[in-house]
Amino acid sequence: MNTYRFTFRDATLDFLPSGALHWPDEGLLCVSDLHLGRSERYARRAGALLPPYEARETLTRLQADIDATAATTVICLGDSFDDDAAAAGLDEPVALWIARLMAGRRWVWIEGNHDPGPVELGGTHRDALTLGPLTFRHIATADAVGEVSGHYHPKARIAGRARPCLLADRQRLILPAYGTYTGGLRSTDPALTALMAADARAVLTGPRPVPIPMPR
Amino acid sequence: MTALPPEIDSWFAAKGWHPHPHQLEMLARGGDPATLLVAPTGGGKTLAGFLPTLVELTENPRKGLHTLYISPLKALAADMRRNLTGPIAEMGLPIRVEDRSGDTTQARKKAQRADPPEILLTTPESLALLLSYEDAPRVFANLERVVVDEVHALAESKRGDQLMLCLARLQTLRPDLRRVGLSATVEDPPALSRFFMAGGCPVLTADPGPDPDIAMLTTTAPPPWSGGGAAYAIPDVLEEVKKHKTTLIFHNTRAQAEIFFHNLWLANDEGLPIGIHHGSLALDQRKKVEAAMVAGDLRAIVCTGTLDLGLDWGDVDLVVQVGAPKNVKRLVQRIGRANHRYNAPSRALLVPANRWEVIECQAALEAVLARDLDGDPRGPGPRDVLCQHILIAACSAPFDADALFAEVTRAGPYAALTRAQFDECLDFVATGGYALRAYDRWQRLKQRADGLWQLRDPRATQLIRMNIGTIQDTDTLKVRMRQNRKQLGEVEEGFAASLTPGDTFLIGGRIVRFESLKEMFVDVSHDRGRKPKIAVFAGSKFATSTQLSERILRLIHRVDLTALPAHTREWIGLQREVSHLPQAGRILVESFPHYGRAQTVIYGFAGRGAMQTLGLLLTRRMEEAGLGPLGFVATDYATLIWGLHPVEEPAFLFSRQDLVDALEGWLSENALMKRSFKAVANIAGLTPRNFPGTRASGRQATFSSAILYDTLRKYDPNHLLLDITREEAMRGLIDFGRIEEMLDRTDARVDHVITDRVTPFAAPLFLEAGRVPVEGAGREALIQAEAEALMREAGLA
């Protein structure tokens, strides 16, 4: 797999083409903003009936990343479900699939703004988790150091194509959304330019992750 | 002959006017269920359409909506209100006329529903919206007549299909409703009447008037080999403007109109008042130009298709068409804009932008004089529009599927719709129509115990009403001056994203400097004296029609070429000597080295879209054959492919089965397919464009329709929307029909000419813009290279 390897607060990390973050020394895989159940939530709220395949598509990619990295710990960085009702209403094949992925490894659900409550799928539920030099939480905080978060769905444009991306500076990482039906927020948005240091990089997802200076 | 009531008769007399024969004939047919009137521009069509209404309301005054007038342009509806209220007041008739469009205030709209005027002027979208309300049966309870203006234009887009569905709805509400269609000159009036009314209706053809006075502009400088700007002709066009009262200067794209206008200003030493008008300009800018035009303050207007329709532009005495007209019918309609008077010849000049267009212009003007119009037959009514119509029906009231199906097939475009197709659309609207039946609990439509279908959640009506319509704007951003926030117009989002601060571009004829992209605005400042980058507007690139392409092929084979200017005659002669002249019955392929690459030119004369698709298909075949194609460029006539190795024996490229197979494989990943899907998904209601709340927040909540497309292809490849998308792309952007037509006409007979240098006909292709790199590993390499450069520049590498 073509990964982008970099050092962050003394941890050696790999950013994967899919948008997942791998920490080989800890056997840890981190993904953010899966938004499982999004199509069901749209339908429930009398919106459009989207193709109901996004959970399988997301889980197919997650399964591939877990298999490729042989991760023993998986952290889902919040907004794993589009809302609490979506978590409760997962159809059976999807719920079973998640259970299979969770079996035999440590699994941490970080709370997000879409899914504040604990889910009934097992695993550990936390609002944040600190491991060595890194702290995992859903939404970035102003003065954090060594923080890994998600929430913003950052994306950046290069050569005329916008792609989801990782934002990285010396203090923090912001992961792209991993879920299939997730829009993105340009890295040029004030919400992101205010958070990230002037020398921040954006690493674009794609066949081979591509680092560029963060467009701002 | 029907006599006019005295009020109307004396009004005509007071004006010194006489009704045209076809106007009186329309009055005589006033009681017929449907009539299509075909008359040239300036033939008094609209009065012909309204005369029966005025007579009926004069003889039997009454309250309530009597006549609905529908035009494709908001401005036309408003203009019509002014044009009608004047005479109605002068005749002293007790008739209220109002217009209704997206620009009408909410309060006004409400009042119109509560107490409709006798004559309501509106657009297809506003009518669809009116029909989505529960009170539609009451609003239209007394409707007697519908007048549809510019039927020929509506028939070319999905707006027409939607309108025909709405007319079928109205006819259900009012079985005795009479309809009148007004159309400019078209190639096949009976076919248009079958669009207008299932089974067709009587056509009344007005006297087409005298032949137009049309010629190619003689210029001091010869046109360039390639390009579309026609800058070489500026001094000569300016001379013509001086000789005439008012000149309309038509262009095929907005970008070309902008550049031409800019150059015209630079050459306009006498400071003649000249304006510009196109669809990307801010509304008040356009209105200003329109007002100046009507007041006779302008000597010329540089414009695009936005001035093709309807509005009476006063004293236009010359039409200039810059660039090849591509399509004879549209040219005839444009020419009619000059001398907006019945039975007066229109004067028009064609300005070819390059050598190929000299030939095309000559072929087109011969076709105009022969009254030989072109046009492609319409396909069946698109099913995404039907899906939206089912949603609209559900908004207004619970419906019976059998009754709705029967009603839909009474609309011309859907006359051949099968029940199975209808049921598939209904299933899509109700359940999503997925192989995985995921939405049993959350269906959009539910069937009640009595068999009627209704919305599961009545709150859905708001979202549906906000998204009525079939017009697909590309995503655009407003351009405004940074200092005073004055809006100038719009540019495509993709173009805006490509700008860096300091870049300059043309908009509304002035050069502006890009400052920043804020929220939904492109902030710019004035900039003088620099060479602008060009705004990439959405302006459509038409393909040269089949009939016109045939004429061109016949023209170049003529023994006597004196109709063409000397420079073009010599060029054609040289091509005959060095290579072959392309023929209708054979595909000419030329191979020669140039720029260190193996060059292959295919003369297919199938129109730009098809030649572009052919480029994609052939480079794929060449890739498989190990020829290392690197890129291609397509025009209406030819495709030029460059690569590492020459094509030795081109016949293998044109096997129909191979092309079809390549198309199938290549379709899945194609950007054109995704673009078609986006429109289909919007119209069918899968991905609403507008959300309650602000536009920006709505946009952030959306995700790319390309993801939905990929997901569907992977998990549900037989889904209805993919089927609609394929059907549409084959006809539209991909235009595979024209490739098949080329294969039929040539039977894949190939003439292969191998030379050691560029041939005369191939030379312009090397200057053509719009080169397409062959996708794949190349794209990733490009991204990597640019990223590395950026990192180095930032000192991060």
C-alpha cells in the first residue's frame, strides 16, 4: 500500500490512501466520521431516498484497512453514526459485520456531535482517549498538543480535483471523513485556517497520499 | 371569416393596422381543441394567440382565470404583460393581465391564487409549482385556453417535457381546455405538433415571408486557421455597425462574446454606444442593456442565445452571426431578429471565425436560401422528468396510479410510455427502487387502504416544491466588486477555484482582478491594461448538425468553388493535391509525424460531441494495441490523436462491435456520464439542489453525486437512474448516435493517407484548444509533480 509516513509528537504514523491513520508501533488504526446510517436518516426525515449501500461501502474499506494493517486497536473518532437512531436502526447484516470487525481486538468509540450516546455494539465508549503522546477526540480544541481529531471533513484541491485530506501541523492532526456519503469542508474555510498553524500541510487521499502546503 | 368585435376592430383601425391572414385564421379556429401556429419571427404570433381570448372576453366578460400564457423566458412573460395591458386599456376591455414567475413576490403569488386574473402569463416552472398546491383544481376551475409561446425552443429541452406533463394535468382538470402553440419556423411541424399534443394536432403555417438578405462578411484580413474569436473581423464589423441603425452581434458562447466585446471596444474610436448581453451577467446589468436597447440608445449589442427568443428589440436592421452557426434552423431564427416586421427581408451577415468555418458558413447560407432546415428527431420523454412529475402530483393530492398513468400518456412526449416504465418510476419515487429494499419504514410515498398514493410525511412538500424544475445551472459563484459589493455576474465554480489572487479575467466586457473567494462570492477589483485570463462560462458548445455536415462535404467536392473566397479555394485545392478530400461515404485517416510524435487525423464529420467521444474510444483501442496514445483534440469535423507510435493499418479502429464494447467499458468511469447522472439525480429528486435554509449550508450538507453514481454502479447496476443516465448520455454529451450514423454512412470504409508532413486540412487542428490528455497513470503523475513543486516552493520538501 502507498502510505504517507510522518512523525508527529515522536509517534511514527502512516496516513493511508483511504483516509485512515495507522500507528504501527501501537498496532492502532484510527478512522473518523464514518456516518453510518446516513441514508436511513435522510429517508426518515422525509428527504431523498439515497442508494442504501453506503454502510457496506464504508465497511468494505474499513475491513480492507484492518486486514492490511492487522490492527489490534481500532479508534472510531466520533460521528461513527449519523445519529443515535441510526446506530440503533442498523440493518442486521451491517450490525453483524461490525461485530465481526470488532471481534478479537480493542475497539474504542469516541463520542461525536452526531452520536453522543453510547451505542449497543460493545467496545469502549469515551469522550476522549490519551495514548502516550497522542490524544484522540472528535472536535479539535484550541490549545491542544498532540491532538488527533475529525469532525470538519477537510478537503483540499490540487490540479483541479478536490479530495478529502488530512491536515497536519506540529500540534494537531485533523482526519478526513472516512464514510462514503460525507461531504467536505475546504481547507480554506476560516474554521480550519484558524485552527491550523501557518506551516500546516494537507495530505490528500487517493491512490497515493499526496502532501501539499495546506491551501488557505 | 370571424368578424372582430367593434372595440377591437376600431382599435386596429385607429392604429392603421390590419390583422394578418393567419391571425384571423387563428380566430376562426378559436374553438378548436388544439392548433400549432408556425410563423416566422416578427409574424405577430403572440397577437394571433391572444386574439381569440380578447374576443371571447369582450363578447362575454367574466371573472376568473380564462387564459394561461406560458413562455420559456420570465422576461418574455413580463414584456407580454406590458404589451397586452396597453392595447387592452386602449380598447377599454375589462380584462386583468398579470405575470407570475420566480421573481414575483410571495404576497402577489398568494393573491393570484386566491383571485386569479383573467389572463395569467407565466413560465413552465411556475405552472408546475401552481399545480403542486392542493387548490390547483379551484385556481384552474374556469380555465378555457392555454397559449404556449416558443414551442420550438421548449421542445429542445426537458422544460418542454415537464410543460407537456403539466398541460396533460390541466386537461384532466378542464377536459374542454383548448390549447394553442406558437412556434418559429421548424423543419418538421407535424412532429412538433405530436410533441405539443399526443397524436398530433392541426398545424397552421403562416406565409414565411421574403428570402433574407444574407451574405458572408467580406473582410480585409483573411480568417485565421483556427480559433473562435473572429478578432480579425473587428474593423469590418465595426464598419457595418456604423452603416446600420441597430446591430445584433450573435456569438455561440459567452466567453467568445466577452472577448469580442472587449476587442470591439478597443477598436471603437468613435465611442459608438455598444452593449453586451448574456446569461452570466447580473440581472440588473442585463436589464439596463435591455432598456437602453428598447429606447434605441444602443447601436450594437454583442449577445448569445439569450437574445434568441421573443422580446421585441425595436429597430434591429442587421444581424451579425460570429462563428459558424452549427445549425441552420437556429440561424434562420436569429436572422429573423433583424427587421422585426412582417414581410420585410431580414439582413444578416455571417462572420466565419476560421477557415473551416468559411466552408460551414457558405454551406449554411445556401441551406437558408434553400429553406432546408435541419434538426434531430426528439427521443421519448425523459423519465427523470416523469419522476419529478409524480412527486409534484403527490404534493397536490393523493393520486390513483392508473389515472395518473393514463394522464401522463396524454402528454405528447410520453404517448409511448409503457405501464412497466411508469411503474418503475413510481417505485423509484416511492421506495427508491433499490434492489436492496431498505426503506420499507421510510417510504417517500405510501399506498393507502383505498389504493391512492400519498406522501408519507407531509413535511416533504416543502423540499419538493423548492426543487421543481429541470433547468440545470452549473454550479456558479457570484462575482462582485470588493469595494462596493456591486454584483457583476457569475462564473463557474471550477473556474473560480482555478484563480489565484492577481489573476485577471473578463466579465461584462471589463477586466477585473481576482482578490479572494469569500463564502459564495468571488471578490474582484478593477484592473486596467493587462491581458485577461478568460472566464470559462457554461455557454453550450453546439455540434454542427448532421444535415449541415452533409452540405459541407458536398460543397468541398464541387467543381466550381467560386462561392468561396480565394484563400479557402486554394486551401481546399492543396488538400486535394497532398492528400484526399474527405467524402461522405468513406472515413479519411491521415498519418504523419509532427512535433516528434506520430499524428493520426480522422475525418468523421460527426459533430464535436461525437468526434470527442470517438477520440476517447480510439485512444483506448490504440492503448490496447500498444501504440502509446498521449492525447487528442476534436472539432466538428475531425479528431487528431498524437502518440508514440504511428497507426499502420487504421481499419481495425472502426469495428462497430469493438467501439460499442469500448464504450461500455469506458462508460463506467467517464466524467461525462457522471455529469449526466448529476442532472438526472437532481431532476428525479434523488439529490435536491435547494434546501430549506440558506444556500451555503445546504451545499455543505451535500456530497458529490459522483459518489452516489459510483455506489450505484457497484451495488445496483440495473437501477432506474443509471438506465436514464445511459440513455441520456448516449444522445447528449456522448452523442454515440452520430458515431453510429458515421459508421452506417461509411460502412467503415477507410482511406488511409500516409504523408511525411502535416496536411492542409490537418494544420488548423494543431492550433485547436481543448486538448484532452489520455487519462490514467498520467493524471497521478501530474498531481505528484505539482505537489512536489509546491512543497519545494514552500520549503517543506
